[in-house]
Amino acid sequence: MTVTRRQALRLLGVGAALSVSGCSLLGRTPLPRLLASSAPLPTPYTVPLPLPTVAKPHKTDTTTDYYELVQRTAEVEILPGLRTPIWGYDGQFPGPTIRARSGRRTVVRVANNLGAPTVTHLHGGHTPPESDGYPTDLVQPGAHRDYVFPLEQRAATLWYHDHRMDYTGPQVWRGLAGFFLIDDDEEKALPLPSGERDVPLMICDRSFAPDGTMPYPARQDGPGAREAFMGGVFGDVILVNGAPWPQLGVDRARYRLRFLNGSNARTYELALSPGGKLVRIAGDGGLLAAPQTVDRIRLAPGERVEAVVDFAAYRVGDHVELRNLADEGPQARVMRFTVERDARDDSAVPATLSRVERLDPDRAAVTRDFEFNSGNMHGHTGWLINGMPFDVRRVDARPKLGDIEIWRLTSDVAHPVHLHLAPFQVLSVGGERPSGPPEWKDTVELREAQTVEIITRFTGYRGRYVLHCHNLEHEDMAMMSTFEVV
């Protein structure tokens, strides 16, 4: 009997198939590698959690809010006592948070004052193609682009980030990312924690040199330098909202925590220590039908989850760590909450949060297969979808506007897969249907040698969009596919 690559991976487990070179033994598929800091790692829980500034529209009218963001270089203090050069929206890392309203048109003018082209993508946005951030829709240095977001979609935690072809990894690593939060009437009517108890948390990893810079493997570092990290770049300093292992003082009350995995390649399994419950209320595409009480939350790159934590379960003076169960050592820590005071709390988590339509697979017009794996590309190993690298001249699928389709995704090693334009629901994972009501997502984690079926309906806009791996090093090395809604 001939054993396929995928069957062998299932039998061995990728964890058992690792070598010290950071490759799978089967075909030497590259896996993420740690880019170690040469600067001393800071002491955890010694800096306060920063909250990104909230952007203010420079103009409003009866239908539209207008924002301006300037991409520019800046120096900020990330590691205590060091200055770190970044690329940031308005010179900030993370960039300013945009709080928008469902159904209210939002126009964001992005001006590029950097020395390289950029593209901005609203991750999770139901967006016309000319404003979606197709990877070759470049904004050149000194130019600007108006991104128009009609926001005909549910309340949700979205984020915006750079999406330039071949350079998304280094440009997001340098700081080009920020939150974009959408509100609507349904969500506002719920008694969920709000105001200062509604906290966005962008979690990412970076590495630092002794001068404070954040090195990133680049082609100019010598032959094969970038290719050595093509499996993904891990940093060894965990940042939350741009601060290393920060702490936040909290009331004995419920908090709504908006978790975003903004890392290039690292996956997190978030849990509280000492043990505590996380009440999951929303995912990528907004509110769940009902809350889910869990012990841990797994987040692949690009995914978001909102959870309520009731710090009334602890005493004043208690420290509560947010841990990463997927790692050991310093990377197993994320941040710490310190319970500082008693306080009044009028919030609650209702037993019913929203109505989530379930898409019917019997109404699917077509089922398409997309295989994510490595292979030979121009004489070296590259990342491919259905055996082909990304090519802007090629369209790999043409779904019809209004149609429901099932897309079957398969993997060799782990790939977080992101679909532009169309939110989807997970139909099956490894052949098994998920239990409970459906939820809307835009990014799904394919684990090693796994098949995931998703179902989606293409609505709103005709035009070209992309499906891609959200491990940014995989994306930059051609793991992307164009589809066109017709």
C-alpha cells in the first residue's frame, strides 16, 4: 500500500515529525522558527497595558464618517529604556482604533509617508473590491487612497493591517495594524460590559536587538535568509497592545475582552491562572447565538474572540494571569490582571445573544477543493494552493453573486485560512460536524493534515478578492488564490 504524505502526517503527528532544522521530516516542509532576541527580555508585568487611541472623524455628514490615517515612521518605547523604530498608522503601534456603526458609510483616507508601497485591508470587512486591499492595489510613497467601507454587516471586532504582496509579514511586523470595531443596535441593547470595561487586546510576538530595533529576516541579509524563516517567524517577546507582558488593574466586575491574534505565525491557547472561566460571546463575525463558558480559547493568526471575565470571582489584591498554554517559558505568559477594588457592576451576559442564520449545505451551488501545501516553486520550496503559487493574472474560482458554496480546505502543516469579502460557517472539521449553533467566521485554523469544510454565501459585490493563509510568511511566499464574484 502506498502511504500518501497526508496519511503519513496523520500517523506520525507533525509534532513527532519535527527536526532541529525546523522542518517536517516528510518532504522537509518548513515549520515556524524562533527569531531570538539579542536584547535582554524585559521582566513580565512591570509595564501598564496601553489602550490604543480612538480615532476621531475629521468630517461627518448625514451618511458618512471620514477619517484620515497617515502611515509614517516613529520611535516608541516598547522595551523599557529603549527606543524602537516602527511603521505605524499615525505613527502608533497598534494604530488608532476606529469605532464605526453598522450601516453607516465610513471612508478612511490612508496617506503613505513611508519609503515603500503599502496596501490596507480591513480584515473581516464586507467591502467593495476596490477598497478591499487586493495585494497589488498599491499606495505608493507620497500618495494616498480613500478606502470606502459601507459596513453593511453585523457588529464585530475587525482589524486593519497592511496587505502588500510579498511584504505583508515585514510590514505588519513593523507595526502596520490596528483595531476597527463595529457597533449595531442589537449589540447595544445587550447589558454587556462597556466603557472602560470593554478592552481590546491585540496579542502578538516580536523580537528585539540591543538597540531596540525589531529585526526581521530579509532577502538583503544574505542568500536564503528569508527562506530560512519561510515556515513562519516567531518572536520571543509577547506584546499586548504593543507592550511586553503588561498588567491591567481591574475592578471586581465583569470585563469584555476583545482578543485579536495579530502575530505573524504564532497560535495561542489563552487561559486564566489561577483557573477561571472565560465566557465566549463573539467570534470573527460578531455575536454568538448564546454564550459559551470555556476554560481556554485557541486563536490562530488573524482570528478574534470576545470573552467576558467576571473578576468578582477573585478578591481585592489577587493577581490573575492570562496564560498561553500552547507554549512554555516566557512565551507561556501573555499579561496579568490585578484586582484593585470593589465596584458596582450592572452588566450581565444574557442567555440569548443573537440570532445566527444557519446556511443550508443542501442549497450549495458547488463544492470546491483548495489544498494548502508546500512544493517546488522556481527551484525552491514554496507555499502553494492546489499546487500553484499566487499569480495576479489567474482567477481560480468564479462564484456567482448570491450563491451558496462549500469550500473544502485541506492542509499539510498548520495553515490559518482567511477568506476576504464573505463570512462563512464551519461545516465540518476532520469529517465531524461541530456541535451547537453556527457562528460567522472569516479565518479558520487548519491544523496539521486536516480537512475543514466551510460554507459561505457571496453577497454584496462583484469583483476580485483573495483566499489565503494568514501565516504571513506563507502568504508572502505565494500561498494566496484569487476568486472573482461574477
